[in-house]
Amino acid sequence: MKRVSDISDEHYAWWLLLLWALLTLPSLGLAPLFDYDETIYAQTAIDMMRHSEWIVPTANGMQFFEKPPFTYYLMDTSFMLFGENAFAARLPSGVFTLFTSLLLLHFGRRIHSSAFGLAAAVIFLTMLEVGLLGHAAILDAVLNFFIAATLLYYFLWRQLGDRRDALITAAMMGAAVSIKGPVGVVIPVLVIVIDRLLVKDLGNTLRAIPWLPALGLFLVTATPWYLMILINHGSGFLYEFIMVHNIGRAMNPMQGHGGGWHYYLVVFAASVLPWLAWVIWGSRSGWNRHSRETLPAIVRLGIIWTLLVIVLFTFAQTKLPHYISSIYPGTALIIAAALFYRGVNSAVPKSIYLGSAAILFPLALALIALPAIYPQLIELVRHPRAIAIVSQDITPSIWISLAGILLLACVFWLLLCSRKASGNHLFRFTVTGIVLQSTLLIGLGGFAGNLIQAPTMRIADEVQRLPAEMPVYSYNLNAPSISFYSGRPYRILLNDEGAAVVSTATAPYAMVMRSESAGDIAQLEGVTPHIDQGGYLMYIITPDSKRH
């Protein structure tokens, strides 16, 4: 086993950790929260805080059993400190993404060296999807911290033999269950079992587990909310949470989120940029199926972790890119362990540099050209909802082109470095990763957020100005950003039942819907929308307009 301790590497890695935090945390609120996931979670947290209801999650006045409330508590703490805004809603994700990198640092120090831990931390932080999740007000960044903690402390326990690490493993697994349900235990247990089978040590591992205290810690961290909600709502909760939102998502594509066998291969390839070529090289260079030597064993753990999650969610029928996001700490460990095993500054295949540059080059050119070619791109759009969105008077700014130029500079830098393909690989690729995240998430992401959310943000502003006593209805549309940004709930009306409510509703009231639903309600025929933007309509119905 080769041990590498390079003071200069550690020095730059600390600066890169600081740079990531300085670029990420202040930029969390640049784009509005996206419908549906971000705003439904934020609205749920707001409802719990406003009504002092800390057990039963509600969103817009309706019970919302999809996820346990741990992350909502974090959001509420952030709202109390920073106000009810996008920055505060996303702050827990940004902070726990940073916590996961510090966890990798701690793990690396204990198992190998500070330099190894810092390398794993900065590789993890500079993967594209990691930056995206750090900017998203969803549960996954928090969940991923606890799944990573479970697997890393398991590894420390089996390598170093400290009983306390086994107990921490159990506690972290329970915490993962308390955040998002069964997935918090299914993923770690399967990874651990496969890892132990490969080294023919499953029996010894099972006998070494301090079962009584470990189970006690797992139950203490996993079950309190489930028990309280079960007492309050009984089997109805269990059916909705387990059968609908866990097993149901695995068996059937929900809300149109499906995909083929290749879905997560494509997601993975894009998500780990600019490290894709490094993952392939690291897996080939460090894989040793039976080795108990530290660095090859870390590579093995990372490969099992990454492949198992991809395969597991490939079989699930509901697919979303962030479902596999728990893999990125393991993927970062593959690269870091292989690098340190081979020699952190030794030569690597030039194809790593050339392949990475080849992938990033067209992306950089697309960003540079986007403001100029955007009118032509609009003409290629065919879906009616997409046409309505891109037809708004919102266009990409010159800042996106400047971001593309910066990314292009990184591409040429990698091409220059490919001549030797030795030296400080980590510095070159972590800087490129930070630039890639900044250009896509801050530059392009800000534009996309303003474009997509502009209609609902305008509607929310208008709803906020309405008299408090005026009812607000939403017909066949659940857009939580309206209630989050307006600070007012609305009542969702569905299909014929909704049309019947409208026919008897007493004016004045407000009605929000998508453009394609306007013809479903006869009472709105001939009424001019108060807002008609981006495929969304808002009507303000008065006694005069109803007579009309």
C-alpha cells in the first residue's frame, strides 16, 4: 500500500473547500424554488411552523405523508433565522452537502491520511450532481449524508475493529430511515452484505455485531416519528407511506417519471462530470475483489455502492435523477483511493484529460452561443407547455456566454496538461469541477429558474395583493410556489367536482389554472384572464364578470 502525504495538496484542498462554500451558499437563493418538489417541501415546512404542528406534515392545508418531517424541521430552523425564502429553504441541502465532504475528510484521516480525506472531499464536492443537490430544497442531500455515514463507519469498524464505530453505523442507519423511509436501511444493508460476501467474511461480521445496543440505537433514531404518526393515524398512514410512496413508486411510474434501462447510465455519466473518465480509470486501477488492504478495499466498497444503487433504481419503475444521488461519496472514494494507491501525482493515461476535455468542449460552446441562438432554439420546441414557457419575454443574458468562456478556458487548460498527464491532477479537475458547477448552476440555472417560474411568481405576487377574505381556487393544478411565495393557501379543485364548485362559488374569488384547462369551466367563457403568461391563467371573478 502506498501512502502519500503532500502538504501542498492539503493546502490547496482546504482553499478549494472554502471556495466551494463561498460560491455555493450565497448563490442558493438566486433562482426561485422550482415546482413541484422544492416548493411542496418548503410549503410543508412553512405549514408545520405556522400551525405549530410538528407531527403531521401538511401542505396547503392537506396532509402530506410522502416523507418524514426531519428535513422540514431543518428548513423551519432556517426560515426562523433567514426568513421564508428560497435561500433559507435550500440552506439545509447546502450545509449537509458540505457536511458530507467533511465526513469524507474525517473518514480519510482515520483510515489513511489527511491528504486522502481532503482528496475524497474535494472530488465529491466538485461532481456536477452534488452541486445541483446542494442547490435544491429537497431531502436527498440530508439523506445522503446519513447513508454515507452508515457505510463509512461500517468500513471503519471492519478495518479498525472499534466497537463504537459499529454503534455509530446503527445510529446513522436509523437516522437515514427517519429522513426518507425504507431506502435508508435497504441501500446500506445490501452494500454491506455484498461487500462481506466478496471477502468471505459475512459470518464473522454478523457474529461481531453488538446486536442489542446496535438495535436499540437504530430503533431510537429510526422510529419515534413513525410511532407517533401511527398512533395518530393508524393503518391509513402506513398504507399511504409504505404502499403508495415507497412500494408504489418501485412498481409503477408515478407522475410520468419513467425511463428505460439506460436512464441511470446517462444520469450517472452527466452527474459525475468532470470526473467520469476518472471513475472508469479508478475502478479498473484499484479493483481487487478479495483484498483486505485498505485502499483496494475502499475502491471495492465504492464500486459496490455505486453499481448496486444504479441497478436497484434501474429496476424501480419511477425514475428521477436524484434517486441515485447517494452514490457520489462512494464514487469519489473510488477515484481518491485509486489515485493514492497508484501515486497521487504519478502519470495517468492521457485519455483521461482528452476525454474530459472532449465532453466539456461542446458544452462550453453551447453556453457561449446560447444568447445568440436562443431565438432559433425556440422554434424547435414542440410541446405546448414548453412553447408557452419559452415564448415569454425572458432571454438568456451575456453572463451565460461569459460563463461558457470560463469553462472553455478550463477545457484548453486540460488539453495543455494532457501532454504530460502527471502532476497535480486533483487541483486541475477540482478547479474545472467548480467552474462547471458555477457556470451551469449559477449562470444557466438562474436563467432557467426565472424562465420556468416567472408565471407562478407573478401569480403569487397578485394573490398576495388580494383581500384576505377572497378565496383562491386552483383548477387541476398543484403549484405550491403560489402558496409559498404569496403566503396564502389555495383550494385545489379537480375535474367535474371542481367545475361544480365553481358554478356555485360566490364572487369575488380568484381562479388559477393551466391554459389548456380554460375550456373546461363554462362559467369562465368570455371572461378575460387577469394574468395570461407562460401557459398559466389567473382569473379574478367579480359579481359583474359572473353576470357577463
